[in-house]
Amino acid sequence: MLASMPELPDIAVYIEALEARVLGRPLVRVRIAHPFLLRTADPPIGSVEGRQVRELRRLGKRIAIGLADELWLVLHLMIAGRLHWVAPGAALPGKRGLAAFDFPEGTLTLTEAGTKRRAALHLLSGDAALAAHDPGGLEVLEADPAAFGAALVAGGNHTLKRALTDPRRFSGIGNAYSDEILHRARLSPVAMTQKLSGEETARLFRAARDALGDWTDRLRAEAGSDFPEKVTAFRDGMAVHGRYGKPCPDCGTAVQRIRYASNETNYCPRCQTGGRILADRALSRLLKKDWPRTIEEMEGLGNQP
């Protein structure tokens, strides 16, 4: 199964958990285990030690920790980065441990699975520097239908999947929740933004708000008062994301996928594409004329000896 980075619901719940633990507290010490993590040199990382946490913000899929004197620590977890709340001064866990942020009541640790080391930490001075790290996408949960429709068609005609996951158009939506949004909206991931009807755009707006809001509430309830440790893009309650070959919860048709590079789009052909099987670049190229183009052809192939 392909990996996906934490998105708006996960980041929002992370921030809420951090607010309860570090807001108003001094950052006692920062321990950096891998020098690649810190992507800035000025101000020096030691300058944050002893400063009080004044604010936490979400910038798309990034977490911004605001400290006294307008200093900002900005964390981008990328695909495999995860946060943990452990005992004060706890040691970092072996090769996975990248950094530790020590507070009086506990330590926030950053880990990253695998060996690619994509997670990033920036230390910035001032709101202008912070704004430069904000991709600028629309906050769907704060937007109205007109603003959503304008963002959808901004920058040219693209597929809905690409538009929803473009951080300059929409804030915090990635591979996983775009799949869930499109399934709720009953729209194809390869439908083009500038060809949607007004009714389809309104449906997509409602689906985006409902999916992001519902999953944020769900993850918040799951974590309760604990720090969220089960941060993953693949959850049992999802309709299509990460469920290739499993039945769509609404119609029972096998969920299909399009794979490209390190990403995967999952969709229901009956609910979203009018029964059409979308071409997977690798597999459809291999099978050529044998590639099924409809649900009926797909099920027929499955019944062949």
C-alpha cells in the first residue's frame, strides 16, 4: 500500500493536542538528531530555547509553533514524519528519531519511518517569513461556495484530483481525503474543473466540507485527551482510499485505482465514473486491448478461467 502524508484532519488534531500541552509553556531545549532536518541557519536553533509558546497554526499540511519575539518553528511531516508526546527529556528512538522539543511537562518528538528523510524543520523570524511558507490554498471549512468555485478553476483546466490536491488552490487536502471527497460528491477524479456544472461544483463543495469536517471530528473523538498516535491516511472507515479491490460501502462494486509515481487514486466506478474503468498507466499499457473499460468487462475478466 502506498503511503500518504498527514492532511488537514490529522494536522488539526495534532495542533489541538499540542495546544493543550505546550501553549503558554517555555520551550526548554531543542535536540536535533539529524542535521538534514533543519533547513534554516538564521536565526540559530538555540535562540528558541527558553521562549514561551504563544500560538499554534496550521499552514496547509505544516504545523507552525509561534514563540515569543515573533519566532516560528515550522514542521513539515511529509509522508512518514510523525509526532509523539513522551516523558520529559526522554531519549529519541533510535534511527527513526529526528528531533525532540523539551517542555516542562513533556517532550514532543519527531520521528520518520524509512530512510528517505523528507521531513523538514524551519526556524523563521517574523510573520512575513512565516507567510512565505504558506502555500496559500483556500481553507474549505471557512469558505463560501463562490470562493470554492473560484479556487477550483483558478490556474487553468485540470482534473479534479489534481485541483483538490494543489496546495495553492486548497489548503490541507492531499491524496487520501481528495479520494474521499470525490466519492462523496459522486464525481470522477479525472473530470475536468472547467467542465463541471454549477450543480456539480456545489456538490463538490458540500462533499469537501463534510468529509474534512466529519473526519476531523472523528479523529478528535478517537484521540480524546490522549496525544494522537494513530496518524495514518488509511482508515477502516474510509469509503475508497486505500481500499482497492474491496467493495464500495454504498453500492458494493470493487474499488478501483489509478497508480502513478508514488501516489494512488482510488474510486468507485459505479458511483463516480458511470461504470467506466479508468486507465491505469502501468497496467493498461501492459494489457492493452485486454484492459477492461467497464464494470461489466472487468467482472467478465474475473470470471474467465
